[in-house]
Amino acid sequence: MATQLINGTGGERRARSGIKSGAKFGVKNVAKSGAKASGKNGEAVAKSINFGPLATWIGFNLRMAQETAFQAFSRRSQEVGESPGRFATLTLIARNPGISQTELSQAAGRDKSSLTPVVEDLVRRGMVERRRLRDDRRAYRLNLTAAGKKTLTQLTRCARRHERNLDSVIGLRDRKRFIQILKKIAAEIE
């Protein structure tokens, strides 16, 4: 198995994350005896990069893990011709029929202005139906169409395969605690 070395504050040491792959920090598949590795676009990357305090900072490691997980899910979602961001949007609409765009943006943790083009794209492609409220003509209620439900079913299959991959890294025993920690960060960070 490939191992990544991180040059931290006290010289070279093995990454302590417990994650099997060397795919963290933008370095992939560092061979035990090799001096170079392939980066995200195939460029040569030195086997040892000095990350300084970043190597042990939660925020940096959380961001790198999120980026890696997002890219992996992106590859899976492309199998059905969709972008990964559509999965959460379609899921939230399906689970909350008649949800408003404001409620959707809050639930998805996205600014309404960044979510509006996503919803407009889904409406244009016939996956989401948008209805104005009678008492407030500025507000919309969202529902999935049959096409949206079909796409969500396909994306859910991709997401389940992706989750199994994450489970193999995190471990089923640690999954519940890991999710609790992530939710705590999301809820309590200032």
C-alpha cells in the first residue's frame, strides 16, 4: 500500500490520520521507494511536502477530506450524467414536498443566490416543478417531477456505493461517532 510522508514540525513522519491511502493533501499513490507521485492532473509531485502546522490542523484536514470525498462522488455521479451537487438538492426536495427555495437553501447550507441557478436548471430540465404561492407571489414551492424522481433514484445508487467506500475507510464501528463530530462542527463553529 502507498504511504504518504508529511514533513511537519519535527522532520518527516508518517501521516497519523489512519486513512489507508496516500490521496490526502493532493499527493496520490506515493510508492514506498519512489521519489515522485502523480498529482490530481498527472503532474509530478515530490513525495515529501512541508505542510507545517497544516498537517495537524483540523480545518485543513477536514477540507482536504471533503475535497477528496466530493471528487470521488463526482466521478460516480458522472456515470448517470449529473453533477454531485444535484443529489442533495433533489433529495431535500423529495423528502420535503412543497419546500420553499429559502427553506431549501437553509437545509442545504447554501446561500440562496447560489442555489437559485441550481433550482432553475432542474426546473428547465423538467426534474423539479416550481409553483408560486397564492398569498405570496414572490415565493415558490418545489416538488420533484417523475423525471426528477428517476434521476434521484440513479444518484442514490451512486451515493450508496460512495458511502460504502467511505465506510471502508472510516469503519462501520466509527461511522456514528464520526457523523456526530461532523454535525457538532457544523452546529457549533463560529
